[in-house]
Amino acid sequence: MNKYIHLTLVLLIVSGLSGLILGFTNEFTKDAIRQVKLDNINKNMNKWFPSVPLENKEENATADYPDLSDKNVVNIYEAKDISDTLEGYILEVKAPDSYGGGMVLLVGIDTEGKVVGFTYLSFNESGPGANVRENNSFVNRIVGKDSVNDVDTVTGATYTSTATLNGVQIALDYFDKNLKE
Amino acid sequence: MTKKQNFLKGIFSENPVFVLILGMCPVLGVTSTLFGALGMGVAFTLVLVLSNIIVSMIKNFIPNEVRIPSFIVVIATLVTIVQLTMQAYLPDLYNQLGIFIPLIVVNCVILGRAEAFASKNNILDSTIDGLGMGIGYTIAIAMLAFIRELFGAGTLTLFMYGDVNIKFNLIPNNAFEPISILILAPGAFITLGLLLGVINAIKFNIENKKSVGRS
């Protein structure tokens, strides 16, 4: 009996210590990780909506928006220029069924409901799917569209490109349903 | 075994990729670009050296019955630290390696060295063993990635961070089509097989010469 208590205690100490160390690591890196994400959003905000000033957008931008029960739409960021005129939105969406899983997209949509650009916030694709990110012709097929249901996928990277298209379409559908004026 | 022999065995006689054929999943998965392979090699070496040091330090306190779960907890903790640090300070590399960073936890080379070497040797020897094995692993996957990216895409990617992108395009004006199967999954197997063949041929040649010299 004593032996089992001893073994349990050893495992408890090892796990407790590693939990403590991970807690410290998380505390130490979480601001930098959040900053990486915000930088990414701001960089694209400025790229897709050039009149929007480069400034930090807070992550809790979702509060005012309806129907985030659509679990694939994670966050919405408003693109407003200096005079506070709405230029469009950036939607952070989860793209389901990608090859590597866990794909998250930022999709820029203007006030007319057309895609002005998209990028990957989280991208776990390997092999040929990994090159979809740099495939300009695929990107050009999506930008300017108000629906991507008829856009062709990339040969050899069907999963990745289909997941991307699904993600963009989720953003467009959400815009049509909830944000369109 | 001298310290030098201990270090060199991981690179040559017991190279985890070319001789022991261990930890093949990332070897085949991340070697489509040189940058990915080098990043993986550095992350792997870091985790391996640290896990060897910690396992060697705690070996006398861990009862035999629970050594494997304890080692796995140590390795998983180290991998998570590397993952969070990379996500915060090297986001491009983090994005490129993707799922293969958390998978370092189940890389059998790391648990293998913890179990077979670090749990039986002192801290200094375990560190040297980890360094040798890590460097051997990095050299092996960098060789594979060099061949695959060069012939499969016609490029060599050395570094990517934000706007700094050191990538050489070695086919000017798309003069010829690269062998794109090499950067696909089957290309990883083909290249690894050919490399293993070449390395074994060289090894047998050297051994033959030695035995001829002896007789």
C-alpha cells in the first residue's frame, strides 16, 4: 500500500512542478503571443483598408455583434478611417475540415460584401497544402468575390484550398446575415 | 567511451535518422523546405538536451515503475515551453512547423535517449549525448530538405521572419520545371531511400577497405 502512495506522490510532484513551470511560461509569453496576433490584424487592416490608421484593435470587438452562436466566427474587427466612417470588417473565422486541422482565417470584407483580402492566422498544413498560402492565383480567384462557392480549388492541395474557401464563405455568409446594411 | 566518442556517435555511428531510422514522422513531414528542417532541428535539439539533463538529474528520485510517465511529462513540458516561446517570438517558423512542434513529445528519439542513456548516466555525459544526437538529427533532416527543396521547388529557403525572407530562387525565369513530386509526401520517401542507399554504400565501402587492410 505504502508503495502505491509513494508512486502516486512522485507522479503528483512531477506533474505539479511541470504545471507550475508551464504556468510561468504562459504568463511570460502570453502578451507577446497576443501582440503577434494584433500586429497581424493591424497589418492586414492597413493593407486591405489603406485609409484605416495603423493602431491596435482590442480583441473584445465581438461584444456588440449578434449571433456569434455560429461557432466558426470568432471575432469581428471594424475597419474605420480617421473620420470614423466604416470601410468594412475583418472577420476572424475558423475554417473547418482542413488537412492539418485548426485553420483560422482573417477575411477582410468591404461594406458592399466583397472580399478585399484574406490571410491565415493559424495554419497547420503540411506537404503541398503548405504552398497554398503563397499561391497568388488562388488568392486572386477569391479577392473581389461576394461568394466563393464556384471558385476552383488548388490541384494537389484540395483539402487545404477547400477549407480556405469554406472559411471565406462562412465569413461572407455571416456578413450577409448580420452586418450588411 | 570517451566524451568525443559519446558526442560523435549521434552524428555518425548511431545517427537517429540514417542509422537507427527513428523519429521518421517529422523527418518526412517538415523537410519540404530547408528553413522548416533547420527550425525543427533546433527545436528538437533543445528539447532533447534539456530532457536529457533533467532526466539525468531526477533519475535517482523517480521509482522504476513510474519512470516512463514521468519522463513523458518532463518532455511534454519542455515541448510546450518551446512551442509557446516560438509562437511568441518566431511566429513564421511556428506557422510553418505547425502540428510537428507538439508532435516532438511523441518523438521516440527523445524518450529513447531519456530511457536508454540519460536515466543511466551523469548530467555531463547525458548533455553531450543529447547534443550529439540533436546535431546528428538536424544534419540528417537538413540534408533531406536541401535535396527536396532544391530539386522539388528550385528554391532554398534559409530564413523567414516578418518581412525578412531569405529565399534563393535557383531557377531563373522558370527555365525548367522542378521535379515537384520531391516536395510531396512520396518524394520524402524516395529521397530518404536514396540517401540511405548512398550512405550505406559509402559505409560498406569504408568497412571493406578496412577489412582488406587488416588481412
